[in-house]
Amino acid sequence: MRLRHPAGAPLHLSYCTNVHAAEDLDGIIAQLDTYATPIRARLGTGVLGLGLWLAAPVAAALAADPALRARLRRELSVRGLEVVTLNGFPYRSFQDPVVKHAVYHPDWTTDDRLTYTLDLALVLADLLPDDVARGSVSTLPLAWRDPWNGGMADLAARRLDRLAAGLAAVESATGRVIRVGFEPEPGCVVETTGQAVTRLADVDRDRLGICLDLAHLACAWQEPAAALKELSLAGLSVVKVQLSAALESADPDALREYAEPRFLHQTRNAAGEAADDLDEAFGRRLPGPWRVHYHVPVHVTPPAPLATTVPVLRAALAELVGGPRPLCDHFDVETYTWGVLPPALRPATPAQLAAGIAAELDFARAELHHLGVTS
């Protein structure tokens, strides 16, 4: 959806399609009719934004064939859909029965990750609406933390230099600006904004920045105002914001039904004690309260003693758009866990999933309206 900041700057609100499993072009186009078109109708908006996820094989096919890119752009346009941002974190197979640590591979020590990201940049340059200033691609925060050493850091640094050069080449060839945002996440080489400042100190700040996931920010127990000030002082731009909410509970036992086999659910308490997954946190009996990297629908308030980190989301939005100018213009609702929610909360049909995503977007739009943003 297209929105406008009180100062007049355009803002873009979308939902991330990594919640859907298709990994070929025909399957992606089918998703548009199954989910995106009904969502747009429910919201009553003329244009619906998608934070498109393209698995590596389809990204490579699109990057190699201008006719395929033109086809995808037409399929989006005739349905009243547009794309200004791509999610380039999962490489492929993100909705497999078990994902866990596989989502961090290949990492930024590899050419595979570099090639995939530059493929996405080229695709996005052709998908961007003509009147949109720039596109964004989010990516993983270098790698999972273990193993990581100086040699791996050097490998990654060289690939980030090549990434910036490749983005400059895309701009030269297409006239479109594409920026890449690294997404701090618990358990990774870059977990927090502080680590982003340190470990991304030498990147090209014109083309590379941060994708700020608000569930991850909450799970690190970071305060949005302090985190954003830290990034600003370091000259690291927020390229993209992922509107997400994590689970929270003062009573850890209330979280047991959320332990599941597909995704990793990093857990941290207010004292800074951490576990890499819910099962590990239960086994170690970490004292509460816990915040859990489990993206839950942002519009839903679970029954006590469960809660979500929506207060962190609200505080972050106030910092990001509540001032005289917006600190970011791309906002993507990213709840990829609909299919692994406890059975009582899980959508049973595509129509129910579309209704749930529409409700999330409506919630996000209302939160932005409350800060003076208009449709």
C-alpha cells in the first residue's frame, strides 16, 4: 500500500510472501490469485505491496531472462500489485518441514550468496514501479555465529565490496537504485545494532545498510530509540523495516505449545541468558520473562500469561515515522510462521490465511495512521 508521511514523503507498506511455499514462477504467479488479490480486496486498496520472496533458482532464471521479468511485472500490474522490496534472507526451501539452521546457508562467505543477492537486485530493478525512487533487498546478518573467525570475516568483507560494486553496476545499467539491508538476528554474527555498527563498519553506506526486524530487536531486549540512535551515529541507514512481533511470557511453561520442528526459535530472557531454540530453553530452565523469536500475527493479542512484543513495534514506529521526516520508507509485515502456529490458531484454508494477512496489514496501516501517516 502507498502511504504518505506528514512531511509529504511516500511510504510503502507490504507483506512478505516468504509465508508461501512456491519456488517457481508459475507457482509464484498462482500465489497472486490465491492470496494477494483477495488481500487487496479485503483492504480496499487500489494497489497492494508485496515484499516478494524469490528462491534462488527462480531468481537466477528471472535475472537471466528479461522476458520473464517483463512477464512477472505484467502479472503483478494487472492484479493491482507492486513490489519495491524483496526478501533475500532465505535462499530456498523456506517452508520445508525442517528449516532451522539451514536458513543461514549459504552465508556471506560464499559466492552463492553474492550471486543470489545480485540476481535479486537485477530482478527488482525491472519490477520497481516507474515512480518509485529506490528498491530494497533484505539479507542475512553475514552468517550464523558458529563457526566464525577472522578468515571468514575477511571473506565476507570482500564479498560485500563486490556486492556494492554489483549494485552500482545495476544502477548504471537500469537507472534504478537498489539498496541491501543486513538483518540483525539473535544467534547470528550480527545480533544487535551494536554488532552491526562494529561488524559492518567498512561497508559502502550509500548502497548497504540495515534491515530492522522489530521482532528481532525485541528479542535482543533493545530499546528502539537507543538502537536507532546508535545506527544513525554510525551512518548506517535503515534500508527496510520488517513489521513483526515476537512472543513474550513471564511464565515460560505457557510457551510449550509453540515449540515446533520447522523454524529456529531463539529465546532470551531479560537478564541476557539465551538459548538457540525453545526446546533448549526449556531444558536449561532459563528464568523468565522470555522473549522468543517466533513471529506471531501482529494484530493478535494472545491470552495471558502470553503476550507479544507489539509495544516494541509501536515504540519503533514512533521513532521511525513520528519525527519531522521518516527514517525509512519501506515497511514489510513479515509473519512467516502461520503454518506452524498451534492448531487452534493456524489457518485451515488459503482463504483463512489471506484473511489473517489482511488483518495484519490493516493493523499496521492503523498504527501508521495513528502517527499521522495518511493513505
